[in-house]
Amino acid sequence: MWEDTIVNEVRQVRSRHAEKFDFDLWLIFQDLKEQERVGNRKLVSFPPRQRLHAATREKEQHPERVPTIQPLS
């Protein structure tokens, strides 16, 4: 089976990092947030997207599928 060397390297780095914190997710998270805080990288944050109701989304994506409702006479 074919192996991706980049994926393997990332997994090894992630595993070594987790070992430093005895695989405690909260400590790993805190360390990553600290690295983010002291790093020189520009962080980008986007505003949350507005969620659409499923029926509204279906209507927008496939208007031909949504039946029209005839008013009662």
C-alpha cells in the first residue's frame, strides 16, 4: 500500500507533541493556544455564516424541486 511521507511526518510530530503532555487534550490545547499567542503569524477570523433552514437551502439550490402551493379558493 502507498504511504504519504508528509502525512506520516505530520502524524509523528503530532504524536511527539502529545507525548510531552501525557496525551492530555486540555494541556495540548493550552500549549497550542500559547504558541498561537506568542507566534508572529497573522491569524484570520471570519464572521460566522448564517445558517439556513434546510427547506430554504433546498429551495435556493434546487428551485425546480420545490412544489408551489396553490392558495385555497
